[in-house]
Amino acid sequence: MARNVTPARKATVTVLAWGIGFLIFFPILWTVLTSFKSEGDAVAIPPVFLNFHWTLENYAIVNQRSDYLLHFWNSIVISFGSTFLGLVIAIPAAWAMAFVPGRRTKDVLMWMLSTKMMPSVGVLIPIYLLFRNTGLLDTRIGLVIVLTLIDLPIIVWMLYTYFKEIPGEILEAARMDGATLRSEILYVLTPMAVPGIASTLLLNVILAWNEAFWTLNLTAANAAPLTAFIASYSSPEGLFYAKLSAASTMAIAPILILGWFSQKQLVRGLTFGAVK
């Protein structure tokens, strides 16, 4: 029986949800507003919220100083490339763990997750030397490989939880109809798990897009993505907050737009299998 929700309680929950949402979104809003301020207004005390002289000068200076399109293209290649490569590896791995379980499945999953607990700086030097000696330093391919390996445990874990919600009887019926292992994964399992795969793809694209540690340490100019583009506005002379905000806005705008248009698919994927 459904619970009766009073109007007062509904209004309270709504106001609380909007308040939390605004609190989370406020740093982004402040960054966007600061990008249209002069450097003086950006550091004014008390802070100026809307009553300031709006200008596009910061965006003009950022575009003159940096090759935004190059950094943007690098981010596209690195984030989507590492995510798609991770999916190619993780889908068969998650299928094996979900439908051919062994006594060590949970141990393997926990071991994979434990690799995320190691500080990245602990393996920076060997990976840097390896990339330097193999010619992968400051290349998109090198960053795709690194980010794939970093995010692979998360991709496998997410897909494993989604695949566990799919009845095994469906796959058994496909085998009885003569489906090969390849056909079973491509034409039966994958279409049924599209919401989960889509949400996994979106979340890992965001993670790869925002990755700063490896992109700053393994790139110089050729493969530098938007995270390096933002970091270039932190100079020994000081922080230019208005220009830094303009660069940050240009860097986060594509992923914000992607998330906005994909939010329904993302929510559907995150709730996939929650109700039976």
C-alpha cells in the first residue's frame, strides 16, 4: 500500500532537493559568472555576483593564447577512446564473472577494485620511464592506454552489476538455438544491457574527461587535453581568476551539454534492474 505524503512534507522535500541541487551547482555557476568579469571584479571583496561590467575579453584572450580546438580534440579522443577500449575488454570479462561464476569471482572483483586504492603518484615514475622509452610519452595512444587501465575496474564492476540483473535463462535459450559465444554476447546480452552500458559509458567518459594527474604528467603539447589547457593559466606570476574561469568554462561546457542531453539515459541506466 502506498504511503500518504502530506503536501507539507512534499513541499519540504522539494525545497530541500532544490537547495542541495543549487549548492552542488553553485561552483559551476560562479565559474561561469567570473569568466565574464574583469580581473578586478573577479577578486573584489565583497564578491560581486551580478552587478558587474560584463565582458568577453577573457574568452578572446584565452583563444588568442591557446589552441582550444587542439586541446578539445585531444580530450575527445582520449576520453571516448579509453572508454570504448575499456568496454571492449570489460563486456566479455563482466559476462564471464556474471554467468560463469567461480569460487574466486568475488576475490577477483575485490582485487580489481583494490587497484583503485593505490595512489597514482606511486606508479608515476615507472610509467613515465616506460612511456619515454617506448615513445608513448605525449601521445594520445599512451593516454588512452593509461586511462583505460585506470578506469577498467570501475567499468567491469558496473557492467557486472548490470549483467547480474539479466536472467541467465535467456542466454541458455540462445545457446539452445545454436548461438555461439560471440553471438550470445553481441546479439543477446549487449542489446538487453544497453541502459547499463550507456550509463557506464557516460560516467567513464566524464571520469576520463576530468582526469588531470596523468594528463599533466604524461603530456607536454601534442596530446595535452583540456585539463592541461586549464592548468596553463596557473602561472608563477599568479592566478588570473577571470581568464582561468573562462578557460574552465570552455573546458567543462562540452561535458555539461553531453550530461544534460543524456541525463534520462543515465538515470535509466543507474536504476536498471532496481525494480523487478
